[in-house]
Amino acid sequence: MIRDSITGEYTLVGATRGARPNEYRDGPSLGCPFCPGNEAQTPPELARIGEREWRVRAFANKYPAVVPPEGAHEVIVDAPTHDVEITREGMEMWRERYGALRERFPHGWPVLFKNRGAYAGATILHPHTQAIAVARRPVRWEAMTQAARAGAGCPWCAEIHAARERGLVVAEHDAAIAYVRENSRFGWALTLAPLECSLSLDRASEAAWTGAGALLAAAVEVLLGNLGAASPFNVLVPSDPHAAPGTFHWHLELVPRLATLAGFELASGMFIRSALPQESAERWRRMFTLPHGPL
Ligand SMILES: [Zn+2]
Ligand SMILES: [Zn+2]
């Protein structure tokens, strides 16, 4: 990790990242490195679900963005096939690996995310999720904690309450809510938040985790069903185990990648949002079907 002494920004250095195969650019590999039978193409397994035949698998990233002692970078293959993106067992593994990284870097900051499609930063077609832990909390997160400390109570609980009053809720059941953030950086992003207020996903109740997961799975289905199976998106799982109690509220965020980061964003660090929140919520609502029960 390097720090720019002029801007104060930290940057990870993944010196082997350039050697990654890119199936979106070069076409599918002859033998998909994440499919059953090709396990030898990945670093040693860290965890799996399934005995003789695995259904979910986790291993260190072969081309890491960060390495110990500055952090760690893992891959979770959510399913043995290419036809499903979000699975209940895959999400069980998200929690397990998140907890493992949190223990390994007790003062650091782990994050889970999914990149799907070249536009969203993916290079391998097989559905997968990644976990990165950095040994120090990012500057942006320190700033969020400071801001939350200055307020009264959890700002996310307040935002969920306001979303109901402002017509920004897309779907809600007894454990979780899907809504559009009024002041989000992204025009079409959907936030899937548990109603239970908890700092970190690995400490969430089972109902909160599977409830939010069911909304995420439904939202991804809506996205791919309406915008096409090749639609690029990211899933972010913001969670902050070391924040002060009541200053953060873990959640899932689905970000359709309808726009790229262009010159203004790179120059300013400021995003340009392309849709008003009510417009975005209304569009999501028209497409959304509430899932029956947990994921
Ligand atoms: Zn595959
Ligand atoms: Zn909260």
C-alpha cells in the first residue's frame, strides 16, 4: 500500500494484476478456472461447502490486489455452474470468509464485493465474489464514522425511516428493506438493508442475513430479466466491525453499471448521478416482485 504525500490518498499495488486472464476481452478459457475439475488452476482451497463435490469454494486470489501483512484478497466461487449469480450457500460462505478476515486483521477493514461483466471490473465469466481486507481502515470510512458520531443515533436507521416517508421504498418484508438512497452517488443503485441495526454482517442474525439476501437475489433477477442477462453490475457489502456502536448499519448495495467513471469523476472524486431518487424507485418498483420467504 502506498500513500500519495500530496493528496493523502492510499493506493494498493497489485503487481501481478496485469497478468490476469481476461475472458471478457479474450473469450472464454478452454477450461474455466473456476469450474469443477479445474481446481488445480486456483491457489489452495481455504474453505468449501459440499463434501465430495463442492457447491461453493473459497481460495486466495491468484493475482492479489494486496498481500500480507498489508491485507489479503480472496475469491469465493458462489456455485459450480455459470447460470446462477446469488446463492444461499454462496452467501453463507461470504459471511464465513468475512469473519475469517476480520479475525486475521483485527484492526483492519474487510469488504465483500461482486463484479459481474467487464464494465463492472470482472475478468472471469464464472460467477464469483471477492473479499479484500486491508490492514488499515480507509480514509473514507474514518470520515463516515466521524460524521455519524457527531449525529444522534444510527444515520442508516434514520435514512430507512425517511425513505418510507419519501416514497423511496421498492420492497419491504419483516426482516429487510429495499430502497433507493436519496443522496446516493449512483442513480440506479438499490440498497438492501436489514431492519435490525448491526455494525457487521458476520454478527447479523440469521433472519437479517437471509432476509436481505433474498431481496438481493430478487433484485439481481429483476436487473438481468429487464436489462438483459449480460448487464454489468457490482454488489457491495458495506460493513464496519470496528465502528462505534450505532454509527453504522451493514447492508447490501446493488449497483447497475449503466455509466462509467469518466474524466470528471477521476479528476474530482465526485460522482455524477443520472436519475432522481423518486424516478429510480418508481422504475424499480414497477419491475420488482417481493420474494416469498428468506433466500
Ligand atoms: Zn466455470
Ligand atoms: Zn441502524
